[in-house]
Amino acid sequence: MVDNINVYRINAGSCNGCDVELLASILVPKFGFDTLHCTYTNTPEEANIVIVTGSITTRFKPFLEATLKRLPDEKVVVAMGICPITGGVFRDSYSIEDPLDRFVHVDVNIAGCPPSPQTIVDGLIKACALWKEKVSECMNAYKGKITFDKEQCVLCQTCAFVCPAGAINISCVEPQKNYDFIIWHNTCTVCGNCTYFCPTGAITLSNTLAEATPQSEKYTSITANMVEYTQCPNCHEPMINVPLTMFKRGFKNVSQPITSLFKLCPKCRREHTFKQRVL
């Protein structure tokens, strides 16, 4: 899902102890830094993981704030060494503005003065895992492929009517028996109109992103279902079942008498209700 993770380092006033250990953790193969698929960047806008070393000095504070503004919204911030975490031995000094979390949300703390390469790599492993979680959350926030639940469909055809690209096709196979319901994914704009107007929630946007498909699957990249009529238990006329989602929208409390009533066709339902009122 994530091929390379860009790491950006900010030295806010370090003695360079943490920076030397960070360099050692990168250059010495046995620490396994290269397995993390991390690359360093000198551009704040490209940063996925931001490492801050050193105490935040009063002189450096405006530069830190300016750099933080250039960072992307989605990032993982790592405080490396006790100086950015709490101020360390320089805490409460007149020229120190620590801790780092006064200025930005910190995700991972790597304690030590300085931390060992093993500790640094362990902290970066945690930071990489957090970054992948954030990427996953962002991906899931996008509109995904259209999904269809035929058990919830009442064949109102609203979805097909509001689809601007004509990606939804509903065709009669046999009148009042069954209908083909097809979603053409290579035509769908993922605008969400169908899900917004669907009265039962039969058609929804999933978290599965649209897939790249070979040309050979151009006309087979579809979701196909057959929506079938049932029979009224009273008169045996064909009918569409009313899904529970519609009950919940129409009734505050869904009781057994209500669900039993809606298992009948509209004609039998009216007759049953009329008899109940007359009696």
C-alpha cells in the first residue's frame, strides 16, 4: 500500500548526539533501517514522518513554526531524545521553549540522551506503522466502488434515474417475476447520487477503491444481480418484499404485527387494515 515513506528531520537546537545515533542507525546494516522502505527528503512538503531532535531554543522557535506550517496535514511526528520530549537537562532554561508538543501533535517519543540505534529503529517502526494506518484511514474516506444488496431493493429504479452516467441498468427478465440489476463500474463516476436517493440503502458506496482492469475486462467489470419477486402468502400475487430498513424509516417502533402486515401485497394489506378498522 505504501512503497516509500519520506522522512524529514528538524534539528531544533541539538547537541548532535541524537543526530549521530540517527546516522548510525541508517548506515549500519545490522540495525535494519533499510527494511523500513524509508527515504530522506529535504523538502518539508514531501514529509510523511517528521523527526525533531534537540531542545527547541527561543532563537529557533520562529523557524520551527514556519517549517511546521509547510508540513502536510497527514504526517507522523517523532520527538527524538529527551530534549524535544520534556526539555531534558535544559528544561526551564530561559532560552528553551520545550516541549515539542506545545507546537505540534507528537505521535511517537524516542527517549534517551541520546537514544541507541536499536531504540531509534524501534521508534521508526512504530512511526511507519502509524503512517500506514493514517494512509489507510484517508483511503477509506474516499468514495469506493458501488455495492448492491438485492435483499434491500424494492425495484423503485430511483438509482437508475438519478445516475448521470447511465451506469445502472435495470431490465425486466420476466414481468412481475425477476429483473436484472447491473452496475457498470467502468461507467460509474462514483458521484454518490444513487446512494443518496436510494430509499432502502440497497445501493451503497463501499470502502473498496475502484480497480484498474485490463482492456479484456472492459465489458465484464460489473456487479450483476437478479431481483426476484415473491408471492403474497394470502392471494399468491407477485410482490416485492418490504425490507426492514424501510420499516425503521417509517415507524418509530417496528413490532411483529407491522412486519407481518407488510409481508402481504398492497391489496391484501389494505383489506386487512380495513377489516381491523371496521371491527
